[in-house]
Amino acid sequence: MAAKTRRYSARDMAVLVIGLGVAIVVNVGVIWGPALASIGLSGTDWSGIGPIEWVGGQNYHDLAAEYPPFWSAVRNNVLWLGFLALVATPFGLFCAVLLDRRLRLSRFYQSALYMPVVLSLAVVGFIAQLVYSSDYGVLNSVTGLSVDWLGDSSVNIWVVMVAAAWRHVGYVMVIYLAGLKAVDPALKEAAAIDGASERQAFFRVVFPTLRPVNVIVLVITVIEALRAFDIVYAINRGRNGLELLSVLVTENIVGEASRIGFGSAIAVILLAISVGFIATYLSQMFREER
Amino acid sequence: MDQRLPISRRHLLLGAAATFGVPAVLAGCGSDSPAPGPGGNLGTVTIGSNASDEIPKKTLDTVVKGFTQATTRINTVDHNTFQENINRYLRGTPEDVFTWFAGYRMQFFAEQGLAVDISDVWQEIGADYTQAFKDQSTGVDGKQYFVPFSYYPWAVFYRKSLWEENGYEVPATLDELTALARRMQGDDIIPIAFADKDGWPAMGTFDIINMRMNGYDFHVSLMQGKQSWTDPKVRQVFDTWRGLMEFHQPAALGRTWQEAAQSLAQKQTGMYVLGMFVAQQFPEADRDDLDFFTFPEINPAYGTDSIDAPIDGYMISAKARNVEGAKALLKHFAQASSQNIATELDPGTLAASSKADTSGYSALQKRGAELVSKATHIAQFLDRDTRPDFASTVMIPSLQSFVSEPDEIDSLLASIEQQKANIFR
């Protein structure tokens, strides 16, 4: 039995070229092309009209040193990520654990918590205005306060994050609930027989078996934090304390302003941050498979 | 940067096309509403319109129906979308005639060669406009590119009944304004309604204080990037404004101008610096109760000789296919009778033509026209008098930060000046 070297027929080649070629063209044209173009443009001062002039790192210097909204946007993006990861996500897990214990009316709670997830964040933004507006908002009229929740740049990011978390909690809860249902009850029983307390059983036995779910939730949380845009845009177009990197990119590039070079530089920074997270995540995944 | 390397545009454009092509497509698709006319001998003229609100849309439809020399087709795009995509729109496949704004905002695009020189049209219509309107329609090269259609003045609005009740009198100087504001506070009325959630309304207050203190010429050259923002004259403007802050409605950054106008209508606030469109927020029955005065004098050298009165009108795009027809249409827009249709349908605007019939004006419109005719200089409003990128990415965040922290003037002005240097280079 001589091992035959495998040869591709013309048909195989055609299939290969079409199958792989289309994917490559789409990938390069839609993802890599624009990303590289943004990086290229970030070194210019193009306005969308007229000649493109190379200015090197000027845009990066300008935005780091002389563009106040940039640092508040970075700070807000970090806050957003921290708030979702350290407050909203654990709270979602907490709700999931409670609901998993088959409380009375647990279906009702489950639906109530999940309801906001079907709303777009822009809609959540409009709802937030009805709640927080200083003149006609529910919060001020119920509590009798007269705080300018959305206009005061030292508080508005927090109340907006609460609104965003309102939606995030439901999302995380459902994913964890599905994960918890899949945990073998025998594990918990065995832990109980070995004399583990409820708390120990959860942290030492159940939580570690949720690892794949944790990874998914972490990725979702990071994505949500980096792509946050619609809620602040609906509230005040992402200004005055609600700056986010994604909003600054839009503000500079899409608006009448057309500071395409400058806006691209902000986009590149957002890209660098995203790539950081993606690379960490992928390397984790590959290490696991090995 | 002292050295700049010109790099191949084509390569960058290719890549950029994928990224930025989408909004251009957006700008192109709106609702096509053909206005069937008898069709003259000049073929078809297309119009790109930002008049997406009900009243302006109806106005344009009505005015265009009266144009018989050519068939017309109007492409209406959402107002903000139109503005934000104007760059890509004019470079793509624009309509022959498009709606736009006078002043620097027009010159900016004319200078890039995106508009058609219509000096020949102006030879015919020139007599219908005052010099101020002609200046605002003229590019930096001295040629005309714009036909004014309508405009509205900015002033200090108030409710007559509230003022009569309390015996308030129109202030003529800054001191009188301050004294009046103090009295209003004593009467439990918030003196000056204020809102800046959208970022632009505060520009109106800055404009008027700057013009009152430093005059029109300084204001315009500041807007064109020729003066320094750290100049003591500019600092003085913010200082004066800070002095008035205690009389402004608090929590302005969480409020829209519509809400502030409501508070004026409900007599919770005493006066409001805004454009004449404030009338839209008043119920029909209360409109007669609405009156205004021009912002009081601060520096006697300039008195009250300048106001903001943004002008809307029409231009021809450089890529127009039917320039003859487009010019004929612009002449039609310049006619007093066309503009009167607008003033009748929209109580918040005035006709730009000096030949327009003012007998049909409401009391408010008459007072508005009088105010503008008395002004020696007419500015267009901050975001129309300066580069669009400077207005939206620098001035909006800066003014909002001033409103929230009025004491941080020096660092704010230094930051504006730095950012200005990056944009005007």
C-alpha cells in the first residue's frame, strides 16, 4: 500500500478559492482594510476635503495634551468597565443564584429582571431621562431632591452607569442561570455530605465548574463597556461628563466637523485597547485547548 | 509641525472609502417628493433640502410650486443628518440647489470650490437686499455664492403680562439688567432662563456679551481664529458672564432650550436670551404676550450696534447639472413674494429681502424686523461664524465646562487657545 500524495482536482481548487477567497476578501475589505486605513489616516490632518497632509504623531500629542474630553472619555470607559465588571456582573450572578433556588414567584422575578435586556440602550437612555431629569424626572419628584442628575458632570456618569447596569444585570443573570442549571446536583450533594457550608459549596464547588460561563460573561462585559455609545448619545450626545471614546470618534469624524485625522487617532486608541483585551482572551482560550 | 509630507491621496482614499462611504450614501437617500409643475424650458432642477420639519417643508414645497421655468424635484433629508454629512454630500452627487447658511459656514465650502459663483444672479437681485445681507452672501474672494431667504434675530425674550404685573422695565445697561435681575430674585422669579444640554444655546450668550464689550470686528476676527482666546478682552467677557451666572437658571446642562422656554411661558423665569424660534414653545394664545428687547449696552463705544441674526438660504453645488435652471430658481427664491409665503407659514422667521411685504407680519415679527434694521452689524451665531470643527469639538465642551465651573476661566481659555492652534493651522 503505497501512500499516495494527495492531489487537488481543478474542482477542489475552485471550491477552495471560492470558499477561502471570499472569506479573505470580506475579512480584508471589511475589517483589516478600514482598520489599517484608520491607522494611516490617524497620522494625517485630513478634513474630508482637500489634500491629505502627513503630520506624524501630532494628532496623538494634541489629543493627549490639549483635548480635555479625551482623558474624561478614557476615565469614563475605565469606570464603565469597572462598574459593569465589579458591580453589575456580581449582582447578576447573585440574582441567578437566588433564582436557582426555586423561590416562590421565581419565574416572575426572572422575567422582571430580564425585561430590560430586550430594550436597546438608546431606549434605556430615554427612560433614564424620564427618571433623572431635574425638572420633570421621577427621581426628584419622589424624593423631593433637586439634584441635576444628568447635567452635573460629577454625578451624571454614575447614574447613567446604573441605568446601563440595569440592563446588564438581566443579561448576565440569564447566562448564569443557564450555567447553574447545568451544574450536576450530585456535586452539591457530595459537598454537603462532606460538611461544606452553603457558602463553601458555592465558592469551592459550584463556581469553579462555571468557568466556561465566567469566560463568556467576562467577554460580554468587556464588549459592552467598550461599545457603550447609544445610551450617552441619547442623553446628551456624550458631552459634559458623559464622554466616551466611541462618542468622540463619531463627534470628530461623522459630524460636520470632519476632523478625520484627529478622529482616527482616537479610533486607533480604542482599537489598541480592544486588541489588548482580545489578545488576552484568545491566548487564554488557546492555552486551555492545549 | 514644520514639515509635512504630501502623501498619495489615492491610496488613502481607497481605504477610507470603505470606512466613510456609508454616511455619504445615507445623505443621498431621503424622501423624494416630486413637485409636479407645468415644466418650463429649463429642464429639471433638483433641490437638496434640510427642511425636514413640518412647517419649513411645507414652506419650501409651496414656494417651489410657484416656480414655473423648470420642473423641480426636492430631496428632503433630516435636518441634522444633512448638516453632519454636508462635506460628503457636496463631494458626492449633490442636487443642483441646496439649503445652507450664510457667513463663514458658507465661505468655508465656497473656498473649497464646492459651490458655484452666482455674482451674475446678484446683479439682478442685489437691489432687494441690504449691504449686510450681501456681505453675508459673499465669499472670501469677493464673489457671491448664496441667496438669503429667511432669518431670525436673537434677543432677550420676556412675557409682557409678567413684567407689567411686577412693574419691570426694559434695562438699557448692564447695571440696570443686574438690578432688574436682583428684583426678580426678590419676587421669587428666576431672572434668566438658561439651558445648554444641547451645547449650542450658550453660544448665543457668549456672542452677545462679546459683541457688546468688544465690538463686532473683534468678535468676527476672534471667530476666524485671528485673535487669541487668552486675550484679556476675552477674559473680561467670561468674567462678566460669570457675574451674571447667579441670575441664570441653575442646572442648565441637564435642560434643553425647549424646557427653558416652557419655564418662560409658565412665568417661572423672567427673561431668556434666545432666537425668535422661542415662540414655537408658546401656545398660540400666549404668543401676543411674548416680547423682547435687545441685550443691553455694556461698552458705550459699541452700544447695541450688533446682534446675532442667522440667515438661511440657498446655494448651487459645484457639481450641479443644470446651472441655468438652478440660477433661475435662486432668483425665484430671492423674490419678496416667495419669502412672504415663508413668513406667513412660520411665525419664527423674517423675510431676508428688503422688498418683502411686512404688513402681514405678526407683532413679534414686526418688532424683529425693526430690531435687525437698526443693527449696524449682523453676526451669524458662533457655530456659523467659525470653522465647524472648532465650534463642535472645542467650543461646545468648553462652554459647557464654563457653565458647570464658572470660576475656572484662565485654564479654560488657555485650553481653548491651544486647541484653536491645532485646528486653525
